[in-house]
Amino acid sequence: MTEIVDKQAAPPAPPGSRTYNEWARNDTLEDYSLRYAPKSFRRWSPYVVATTALGGIAYLADFAIGGSIAVSHGFTSAMVAILTAAVVIFLTGIPISYYSAKYSIDMDLLTRGAGFGYLGSTLTSVIYASFTFIFFALEGSIMAQALELGLHIPLALGYVICSLVVLPLVVYGMTALSRMQVWTQPVWLVLMVAPFVSIAVQEPEKFGKFTHFAGNSPTGSSLSMIGVGAGAGVALSLIAQIGEQVDYLRFMPDKTAANGRQWWAAVLSAGPGWVVLGALKQIGGAFLAFYIAGSVGLGMANEPIQQYVHGFGTFVAPVALGLATFFVILSQIKINSTNAYSGSLSWSNFFSRLTHRHPGRVVYIFLNVGIALALMEFGVFGFLNTVLGFYSNVAIAWIGAVVADLVVNKPLGLSPSYIEFKRAHLHHFNPVGFGSMLIASAVSIAAYFGAFGAYGKAFSPFVALVLAMVLSPLFAVVTKGRYYIARVDDLGAPHMAAAHMGEPHMDEAHMGAPHMSDAPGTLDCAVCATAFERPDMANCPFHQGTVCSLCCSLEKDCHDRCKSAETAGPVALAAPTLRATE
């Protein structure tokens, strides 16, 4: 096998030169946080994966968001805003969920290959991490409110308790989370809908009166386009939730003729389908805010604990406070375990590229939870609309650029037909996605701060979405797709390396090169001396053998010589030995 390498390269490191600590080596703890999820690890059924993913949307921030939008903008504007945002989130979630489940990769790895490049997606890891700790803080605040009301625990102490209680579950990753979510889901669903059923039976007229709810809106309960835009902007902050969904969908089994229907049902329901329940919860939160506003005032009407104390009070008044406290705690454990888990994945991806070190996913759980705890102590819940309205501009620019690559660039042949995530095969930055996101988010943030008037401010997230969707294919045409693939995957075709090294344009080999996800067997990594499945491996001239994607990411001495053709000379590599797997 022939490979190209810098003639001045330092002597290769000996095989087995890298070792990982116990946390990073333990698959149960690590959950392949920076890698392709191997077929041997994906033992769960589509039902279990989908249930685990949907268990993570038990959050009550939807009730707070819906209540806040209704109080601020009135009934009609709130309903239009919530439904508009839901449609956008559902449509953008379909391709992301499909590609993640198909290639068994998380949101960060998907972003790398969908127009951002290896280092370009570093910024999106921070954007995603921000989503997880912002919503961890919001959900933790809701739980602390329940602890204060139900158990008389001071808020400051409640924030600490809410942060610590999820750690044991998150440490053990998918193995523990799947069991917890499956067993608690039926109880949670029954408790969530019970107040609405009770009110429908005892006070059905309340639903009619809800349509006249004005809240604090200067236009009352009637339609206000500025109210629609502002409300949708808050709801669209949840668009990054798709990242948490695909953190679980990457564990889907391979789609086969036998499980095809189950596979698609799981991907669609647990992927974009989360927003169906999410929108219903927001509408439910708006209704409960109206229902209790006369009792607690508009200022507290969007607090889920208040909503459910009064909701349960309609049929189990003596134990309403205790039941509401239990429900809120259960909900917040379900969602904040997911927030902490997904945050650990995104921080792992971020720091592994910057520091070339990986102490294990578990370390970053504490970082993510620590940031969330600081936000709680600073009172982030009191700035709900402002925080989420601003965040949505950046999040939707990122998601819009990824979706544009998946649904426009790939079908049109402007980008490779497959997802490449390994450092060995990617350019550092790809202006197609990375540039589109930067421009779209910059313009939309300017709009959010009033640069384009009141309507521009209200609809700034839609400005970001449209710009990202338009700029991505435009940049793909202008750059001729040359920044997608730096070096083709030559594990199965050694003759391709010399033919395509450093080529200045996108050719057929780049566009349609077969992804190796269906190739059976494992290869030994020349660096950590561990066997990994073929899609996680790449040829490395520096180490004169195959290396796994994580060892490749952490290597700081090679300086990406495998992707440079300026001072290249041939060097012979030993052919990799493929081992059969079950």
C-alpha cells in the first residue's frame, strides 16, 4: 500500500504509544463520545432507542416558554408563534435525524462533514454546549422552585441539589439512561396530562375563555405580527434540541429489510417528532398560565410548579403540592440527565481538538453542570425570553447551514453524498457551512438588536435561517466543493491516494466515494493498539498504519502531513489486517 508523506517527517511513533485513563477506556462510561458508534455497541432495539430519546423531552421549560409567550403576546399571537416554530423545527430535524441514524454519528461529527470542516465545527460544539447548559440551568431552576415550594428548601441550596442529583445517571451514559427513561416514561405521561383531563371534565368552559387571554400584550388577544415573530424566536431556541435527540439516535441499529418500518418510525418520532409533543406542551403551558393567572398573578403564571399545583388541585387537592413536586422533580431528572449527557459530548469534542487531550467524557459532565449551576445562581430563569431570543439567532444559523448541505447540496451533487467526519480526511475549515453560519448569525444578531427596525428584530431568527439556507449552496457552487474532502478514504482503495492527493476540485471520487459503514470487521489502531470497526479508522503515514479517529484527533506532532502534497514523497505502508466481527 502506498501513501504520501512529507520527506522531512519525524520518525513515526511506535505502535501502542498512547494509553487512555480508565474513564476514557470504559465503553459504558465513554459511550464512544468522539467516535462513530460501532455496530457491536448498538445492541438496543429501535423502540428502546426512540423511548430513551423521547424520555429526554420531559422538560418543563416548554410549559414555562409557552406560558411566557402567552403572557407577553396574548393568545392568538402565541398560538401562531408556537405552531410556526414547530413546523420549522420539524422540517429541519428530518434530514439531521436520518443522516445521524444512518451513519451512527452525533451532531458534532455530522456537522464536520456537512460543510463545516474539522475545526470549523469546533465553534458549533460551543453553540451546542451552550444549549445544554442554558436549558440545564432553566430546568434546574424549575426543579429548585418545586423544592422551595414543596419542601421549603432555599433556592440557592436547591440549585446545588438539582445539579448533583443527575450525576450518577449521566456518568453511566446510554446504559443507565435507557433504563431510567423507559421505566419512568409512562408515569410521567399520565401525570403530565392529568390536570388537562380534570379541567376538561370539571371546567370545560375554561378552554373557550382561553382564546380571549390577553396577558400583558398591548394588542390584547388579537394577532400581532411582531408578537408572532418575537414569540417564535423564543420557541425557535429549542431548534438545537435535535442535537440531543441524535445523541441517542446514533445508537440505532442498522436499517434492514426486516426492521425498516420500525427504524423509520423510531427515527421520525424520536428525531423531528419530539417537537410535536414539545409544541403541545407549550400550548399546555400557555393554557395553564391563563388558568392560574388570576390566582398567582401574571408574574408567576409561567412557573411550572405553580401551574401543576393548581392543576392537580382540581382533583387531588389534599396532595396537590406533594404530587406536583414529585412530577417536577421526575421531569427535571429525565431532561437534565440528557442535558448533562449531551453537554459532556460537545465539550469532549471541543477540548479534544483544541488541547489534543481526552481525559474522558465523564470529566466534562462536571464542567457542563458547573456552568449551569453558576447560571442558576445568577437567576437565569428571570431572563427567560431575553436569553432564549438571543440564543435562537445563532442556533438556527448553525442548523440552517447543516440542513442546507443535507437537503440541497448533496442532492444537487455540490457536496459528497456521504458524511465524512475523520480529521485525516477533512480540511480544517469549509466556508460552505462555516461561512454561511457566521454571516447568517451576524446579520440576524444585528437585526435582533434593532438594526433593521421592529419587524427585523422580531423575525431575526428567520433572517438567520433564510440566509444560511441560501448561502450554503451558493458557497458550494463558488468553491466547487473543494473544501469538503482533503484526502479520500483509501483504506479499501490504495490507488486512490496518489491519484487524488491535493486535487483542487471536487471530482467523482470525492462526491460518491463509498462510506465504509457497511464494511464488516475491525482494524487495530497503530497508536492505542485497540481494535475498532472500519468506519472509525484511517490510514496514517506518520504512524505507518491505520489509526482510530480519536487517536488521529489527539495527534499533535504530525501537523496533518497526510493532507499536504507540497513536499511529498512516497512511503510504503503495511496493508491493514481486517478482523471479522460478529
